[in-house]
Amino acid sequence: MATAVFRPLNARDGMQARWTDGRETSTVAESFIKPNDRLSSFERLEIYNRVYWFRVLDCLYDDYPGLRAIVGEKRFLDLATAYLAKYPSASFTLRNLGSRLEKFLGEEPQWVTPNEELALDMARFEWAQIVAFDDAALPQLTTDALDTPPAKLRVRLQPYLSLLELNFAVDKFLLAVKKREGDTLRDEASNTFEAMPQSSKRRRAVRLPKRERVLLAVHRYDNQLYYKRLEPEAFAILCGLANGLTVEKACVAGLAKTKRTKVDWPRQIQEWFHDWSALGWICQRKSVGGIVAG
């Protein structure tokens, strides 16, 4: 049943006539599904096959507007079909549908040529937004923990926070894409999961971004999604904290390669930690029997 449901549809958005071993699919369907007075075994199975694909493609279509804008609508659906054929849904929630998309694009870059790097950046950025939207939130750092000397204090970052080092300004590009789309309605048929997703009208393309090193934190605050550009030193400190360094070692490592000499770094670091704490990014490491793990 799973094999039948997960197999891609044919060019007419119907179930494939031949099974994986070359037999007629109708014969295979009859071996485990009964017909009724209106539909054959093949037709009953085809309903599930079609609804599965319309649903998962519709979800990816909505979750990746930036990637769609880079590769184009038609090519995006071909890409998404190839991705889901190789990595079908393996979770109870459609939220995880795109969790292996970055991996897939790295394995099969032909789907996004000639913009492989840009597409990978966008896939990472859009997946980080999904993570930020509904990943777990841990208790923030307590005042008792703040009394620990920086040389010994280890913290962790919220699971919903993603730190991204990107080669393109995909944040600004995605804003332009969403502004272009505005309140444009989707084809009503796409919402019934009885047809492939598609836009209701043609839109002017957004110019692709030029190469630019961008350091981003993707997070949520008060149940709203945000992304924030970071200075290189701040990004490096946060990465150090995420990798388990003490606060002191993370700060030392973060400033090791800086070329800015006219900055009051103790004051600047204090301001950063104040902002990160206010945003809820910093939380305690797990406790095991009263001992801080890690």
C-alpha cells in the first residue's frame, strides 16, 4: 500500500499503469484491495495515490516560496516530486516534509542549476523558519546560573534558533518575493487536494540576489517569526556557545580573528548577551541529578 501511495503520478496526474516490476498496477491492486459497485480496485487505490501527492506537493509549495522563485514554478514541482520520490514522508507531521531537502539538493544539484549555491542557501533559510516556528522552547537561564564565573558557565541556545552562514542575501530576496506575491490567491482547486498546486496568475520575476556573505539568526519571539543579521564576532560567539564552549572561551574564540580595534569589546559583549537574553535565546543546559550536564 505504501509503495503504491508513494509512487509519483504519471504525466496526467494519475496512478502509474505499471508496477515496479513491470506488471499491470491494476493486477497488483486487485491482490489487496476489493472493488466496489462504482470503482475498480485500481481506481480506489488511485484516490489515495493522487491525494497523497497533491497534499505533500501543496505543503512544499507553500513552505518554499523562495526556492520556487529561484527555480521557477514548473521546475519546482518537478524538483519536489523527485525529492519526495527519493525521500517520501516519514513523519506523522507534514511539518517535517522538507527536513531532507537540503541534503537532496546537495546530492542532486541538477535540479537547481545554474543556481546551486543560492538554492541551497534558500533551502536552509526556509527550513530554519519552519524550525523557528514550532520547535521546542526550553527554560531560559536563571539568575542563579548568572552567578557562575564565565570561565565555568556553559549555556545552550534554544532549539528553535538557527545560526546560518550564507553566501547570498536570501533574507532580502525572500521579502521581495513575498511582497510580490502579496495577497495573490492560489488556484482554489489546489486547496481541495484534487489537483497539483499552482499560482492563480503569472507574476513578474524578482531579480536574483548577488553574492554576499550574510550571517543570520532565525528565531521566534512572542510566537512571531523573525530573522536577524549578526556581526561576525557575535555570530562566532553564538556558535561557540552552541558547540558547548564556556562563555569565556566562546567570547575569546569569537574575537580571535576580529580586525576591529576601536570597539569597547567588554561593553559590546555585555550588550549582546543582554539582547540575546531578552530575546530568550539563552537557556540552561540539561540538569541530571542536580548536576549540569555537558
